[in-house]
Amino acid sequence: MKQSNRGKGVIVGIFLLALVLSGYAWWHQFQQGPRCRDFLGTEAVQLVRLAPRVELLRFDQDLASAEGSPAPEDVLQIAGTTLHVTRRANITKVPGLLHARHALLQDVNYQWDAAATPCLSQWSFGLRFSNNGEDVIVAFDPQCNRIGLKGAADTAPFIPELMSTFATKSVEWETRAGGQ
């Protein structure tokens, strides 16, 4: 075999190896969250992963405490509970948000097979992922370690340690963003 053909063979071999490894990486990532995809839905997964705008929302479950009548976009339903958005902060550029997005999409961060225990929900904050008029709001209930979606009746059991981290980080994110 000529010297020039040997070099071409090496390049083709490296290209094929890269193609196989990238296919495996894609498959591996796809296998990380099938139950999350079922719970969130494909469109919501894409928004959580790639939305160019992310807002932190603070909730109040007592609509009577709202001054006047809240705007329709400030009232939402999470697992049958009506919530009032009391504060918003654009946290799109805060450090650590990429890891938070990733954590929301990994099955390992949920307790899918845990038995439901009675708990009085306290939805305290949420993340709104939006892009060109489409959005998804993921709400967090640190009291019961549950995650819910705007307009959905079902919730998902989140790992308590990670829920605690999200609750702590939400305060930090709001502070860094200069919550409004």
C-alpha cells in the first residue's frame, strides 16, 4: 500500500470511529430520561433543555393575599392547586442554570417507584422556560419533594437532596438576578 493511501485509510478510520462514538453518545443521552420525557412531554423537554429565556417565579397559594385582581398570566394551576405568581426574576444568565436544566431531565433524579405519602403541598417557586411565545413552567414543592407542570394534574417525586439544592439555589439565583 502506498504511503498516501495509508494516510487516507487512517483518516477514514478515525472518521468512522468518531461517527460510531457520537452515535453511542446520542443513544446514551436519550436513554437517560425516558420517564422524564413521558412526564414532561417532548416539547417541554426541548424548552427545558434549550429555551433562551428562563425566569424564576415565586408563588403564593393564597389568592386572597394578592393586591387587587391578579393578571391572568400571574395565576396558574399546578396539580389542581391555583397559584399566584408574586415575583419574577430573569435568571437566564445566572451560573449553574445549565446543570439545573440537565438535572430536571435525568430519570435518576426522580423517585419514580416511591410510594405516595400524604403531604400538604406548598408550591413555593417555579422555573419558566420560554422561547418565541411557547413556554413551560416547572413548579417545585419542597414540602412534599414533588415537581409539577403548569396545567397538568400529575406530579413527579423528586429526590429530596436535589429538591433542597434547587430551593437553596433559587434564592441565590433570585439575588443574583436582582429579583423583581
